[in-house]
Amino acid sequence: MNLTISMNTVLNFLHSMSLSTSNKRWLADHLYEEVMAEEKAAPVVKSKKKLTEKEKDELFYSVAGAWKDDPIGDKMLEAIRIGRQSTGYERKLAYFEEDE
């Protein structure tokens, strides 16, 4: 999003300069030439390979326990446990509120 805002700022700046049509054409041509040169020099992006089940499992387990030592994780876990408690069919709701 910041990049979009920055590019809009650049575009607004260019509009404020009241460039002539030939100046705009010159700028556009030079930017286009640069883009074409960069695209030729850029490496070809390989298509993503499909992951095997083993690779998927390894990725999953690599992030398991990511919240292990995070104090917020403990608070969330406790709030979930409280929220799951029920008496009969009645459910108690727990709200996630920040401490003051």
C-alpha cells in the first residue's frame, strides 16, 4: 500500500509540473525503455512445483509451536478455553479485550 501511495505522489508531482505533450512522451518512452531492458535482464521465474505430502507436513510442523514462548499466546489460549466452557447447551462468550 505504501508503494501505491508513493507512486500516486510521484504522479501528482508530475501533473503539477504542467509538462508539454512532447515532454510527457519523452518521459514515457524512457521509462518504457528501462522497463523493457530490466525485463530482458530479469531471470525467468519458474512455475511453482506442487508440494508432496511430506513437504507439506514439514512446512506445517516448522511453524508448530511458533507461539510457544509468546505471552499473548497464553492469554489467547486461556480466553479460548474459557469461551469453550458451557453449562448444558448454554454457551458462555469470552471477549478479547486489551488489558488497561
